[in-house]
Amino acid sequence: MIPFSVPTVAGSELQYVEQAVRKGTLSGDGEYTVLCQNWLERKLPAAKVFLTPSGTAALDLAALVLNIQHGDEVIVPSYTYVSTANAFLLRGASLVFVDIAPETMNMDMEKLQDAITDKTRVIVPVHYAGVACDMDALLHIATERGIYIVEDAAQGLFSTYKGRALGTIGHIGCFSFHESKNVTAGGQGGAILINDPGLVEQAEIIKDKGTNRQKFLRGDVAHYTWQQAGASYTLSEIQAAYLWGQLEASDCIQSQRLEIWNFYYRELSKLGDDVPIVLPSVPSYCQHNAHIFFIRVKDGAQRREFITAMKDAGITVLAHYSPLHSTVPGAQGRHVLDRQDLATRESERLVRLPIFYTMTMEQARKVVETIKWYFMRRLTRI
């Protein structure tokens, strides 16, 4: 059986976890937290990085840092994971769901302009599959109106837009280190990137239960006190140690994933026009990170048949999100959609193929050959 995904294990994670336990600082903000944060700040680069318990927590923290209030409007793509919307809905925001550009499955910039009102506080671009949104267009729209940009780069670590790392372009960026991502902090984990220097102190206080504990740890104050309302958004030191093992091996991890992704693209491109599938589109301004390889088939009925046929052949392939505007909570927001409702149409066709660090080329070839077999069989029946 070829699974859809296997959590990445680079090899040194348990060694670092054991060292963290021996050092006796387990709750966070220890040596491995500092190593990971400094690595990300230097590698990306980013003004300030804080590790968080999850990508969801990073988005929640972003909403708190920006002081989102009841009545503020926050614009999100309809095609995204629920965490993108929940973070701002929990703060009382009114959500505006925008349709996608079908080429990339990212937010449609023309529809985005139609979605903006005087109440718009934040735009949340989601870089689906690690492929960047058109950030120049988005920045132009947001900057002239004084609107904050929070990049949901949960899938975007190691991807770039015109040479700039995703997550570092907006005022705030959010990463996920869930076990399904290219690198993981032992199952869960995330990071928030504060790219606006004016927001760093606020983030530092809110993430540490509303205290100035970080100043205390740096020796800036004799003891720490409660400054304002806050919450606990600190990643455990054990998870930071696990993450450090993965960040150290990230070049190797990325090389392997890109090899599989490129193989899929190269081999499936040979199928020609007789096979009705659409391959991923990566704009020239973007360097992707091989997080997801997806194809789009004819429609929802063919997708169900295709998923079953692949399962029967011992291969797990999966659909992805249902558009948020079609859900019960999403129905209460404002919708700015194409007449064809592209988010729904394209999401019903989309299928993700297996890709993970330990995947072999033999397994990748079996996936491709099974896809060819499935579609050639259908053609011979016509």
C-alpha cells in the first residue's frame, strides 16, 4: 500500500529530544526554541519569529495582535482550511469569502477588489500547495487602503514569491509544522512571523499570557508582570527539539520532495490532450516547495471513481477542502464569487497524489503507471 503521506523523520530528532529532556527545560523558550527561531529569522529572513503550538495558534495570535473587533471585516479565500476563518471569526469579525483563480486555486485578485469595503481590516492570502498568491497585486490593493495582510503560509515554508520567502511579505505570516507538512515539530507546531516591527512587542506580550516575561528572560526587567489580556502560545521544548532536527535536514527533505514532484509533472505531462486531467500551474514568479501535487479530473463523479480505482490498486489519493462559503458557518459571511462559483467547481475535481520524504521513485512510478492505466482504460471504453 502506498500511503498518501508519512510524517517526515530525518534521523536526529530523537537525539535532540533526549538532550532537551536532559537539559530540564521542557515548557518552551529553551535552547532549541531559540535555535529554531533564529534559523527561521536568518534563513527566510524574517524580522521576528515565535514558535507556536500549531499553525492554527499562529493565526489565532495574529488576530489578537491586530486587535480584531466585532464588526471588522476580514477577507479570506473560500478555498482554504477552516483555521484561516476561525481565527478571525472567534474575535467577532465578519468574514468575506472570495472566489479563486482556477489556475492556482489561490484568491482571485479581481474578486478581492470587489470584496473590499470601508470596514475591511485584514486580507488573508492563502498560498495553496506552496504556490504563491500574486503578492504585488495584493500589496497594491491593501497598502493604498491601510489594510493589514496576514499571510496564511501554512503550506508555504521554503516557497518564494519573486525571491522573497512566503510568510515574510505581509505584516504577519503564519506557518504550520503539522505532521502533514514538509517539516514537522513532532506532529503539531507552527510559527508566527512578525514582519512589521511595530507589532513585535504586542505579539511578544500576548503570546506569553499577557506578560512581559520575554523581557525578563532577556534580563531587561527584574521580574515579569501582567501587562494585558493574553494567552499561551508557546511551543514545548521537546517539540522544538524535534523541529530542529528537521530544519537541519531541510535541504535534503526538500530535494527529495522536489524530485518526486518533478517526476509526477514530467511523466503526467506526456499523457497528452486525450487524457482529461489538469496539472498544477506554477507562475513564473513563484518557486514552490513541493508540498502538494494535485491533478484535476473531469468532475466530482469521475473523482470518486478515480479515488476508488487507485485505492483498489493499493494507492491512497485524497480530495481536499470543501469551499467554506458552502458550509453552515460560511453561509453567514459575505460571498464574492464568480458566476460559475469556481471554488466549488474546481474543488470537486481536485485530487492530491502521494508525496512524502521517504517515498521512493519505484512508488512514484507505480502511482504514475496506475494513473495512466486508469485513463487509458476509460479511453478504450469510449
